[in-house]
Amino acid sequence: MEVFIGLDGGGSGCRAQAMLADGRHGPVLHGGVANLVSDPDGARREVSALLERCAESARALDAAAAGDPAQVVLGLAGAAEAEAGATGWLRAGLPFARVTVLGDVEIALRGAFEGGDGIVVAVGTGSVVASLRGGRVRRLGGHGFVLGDEGSGAWMGREALRRSLHAGDGLGPRGLLVDRVLARFGTPGAMIAFAAGARPAGFAALAPLVMEAEGAGCPVATAIVDEGCGWLTRAIMRLQTEAPDQAVVALGGLGPVLLARIQRRHGARIRAVAPRGTALDGALWLARHPALLREGTAP
């Protein structure tokens, strides 16, 4: 019995699932953070352990599922930015032979549109906007927390800290968001100490403060959300240049609320639809269509 495994790994954790050739699925299994750029060693540990558990779940479904899976597809945050040697190093350390490593947005696109055309706005800990058109993937942004990820939870958290420090210096406006950040950290020194050691997920944990304050009308929080939505809007419209009617799907913890906000401002130019499946569904879909894994993708 052939076995296919898909894995979706990002800044907030991993999910993986095994599927048998007859259509039966194992349970969705969860693991820790797996980012090839920020923590390659940790990514390999988490992915390896989760794949082993998936193989065990397949054997639990059918004893004939023992052995090497027909295909494993990993969609990982940072894979698109990592050097080819890093993805090869990851594959070499995994317990299976047929492993393909893709960026997380590639599996998100396949899951959202089941192989059809469309645009994905994926906003969670990080952010990326990408399109699938005629089998060709084009992505904008997603350059990581240090240089990009505009509109993401990590980016919002960093902006909240930065603007709170500016307000404390008398160089920026105060508001509800600043008051809550200061109440949480107490002193500028505490903010700086936090930022020095925090990973993107740590900054993203501050995003709810931004969204709650924005909902209450705080001008500081509204400016942050406006800036993030502005970048996402430009990226969507850039991808719509050749196909203005492409549907847009929002993914991630922040994607739906931000896309709804963009839609209210830009109306008919943004045709939002519900995703047909998840990024994990996309990884499994690609695992079952190995010919597509040999197709090139656009930068």
C-alpha cells in the first residue's frame, strides 16, 4: 500500500499527515517550529520526528503501509530563501528517500485552489503574497522578519514596540496601544531586552494588542494596520496585472481579517473567495501528483 506524507511547517509550528493510496488519512499530527533560515538544526529535528510519527500512523491504518513512503512533500517557512545546500542537508538527514522541500506558500497555493489559478495572501507570524497561474508560481515578499514580512504578526509586534519607544521619547503619538505595551513591559529597557532575544513568534504574540487597539480606534495601532494592509494591497495588485480577475484567498491567523479590511477599501478590485483546502492539503495533493514537483516556479 503506497503512503504519501505532507507537512506544513512555519513560524508557529508544524502539522503533518499521512495518506494511503486508497484515500484513507491518518490523524493530523503537530510539532514545533520549523524554519530553515532562523533555526535549521531545530527544523531538521522537528521535521524528522514528525515524519516518523506520520509513518507510524500510516502503519496503524494498514500494516501493508510499512516501508518508505511513495513521496514526502515538506512546505517549510524559509525554504524559498534558504540556499540549495540547506534544503539538501535537510533531506539527507531525514529517514525517507523521496522527499521534496518547497516553500510554505507553494503548498498553500495548491491547497487553496486544488491546482487551479489564484492568489494567496498568507499572513500569520510571517507574510507572503503569491499567485499560481498556469502551473507557475510567483511570490512577492516573504523575505523574512529582518528584511520583510510586512503586515505579519511579527512585523506588527515589532512596530508596536518601536512606536511605543518613539512615543516615550516624545517623537511619536501616544494612544491605547502605547499604554498597553508600556503596561506590559514597564520600561524601555525591558522592551529592548525582549527584542534582543525574541524570535519572530515572540514578536507575533504582541499582534493581538495591535488588533484590539485598532478595533478600539487607537491612532497608533490604526497606522500600523494601515501600513501593513497598504503593502499587501500593492502586492495583490501587482500579481493581478496580467490577470485582474484572479480570485484571492486569505490564509493564516491574520490573513482573513486583513483581506476583509482591504476589500472594504478597494471593493470589486479584490475578489475574495474561501480556500478549498489548507496548506497541509496542498502538500498531500502534491505528494500524490509527483509530476508537478518537477515543474519550475517563477521567482
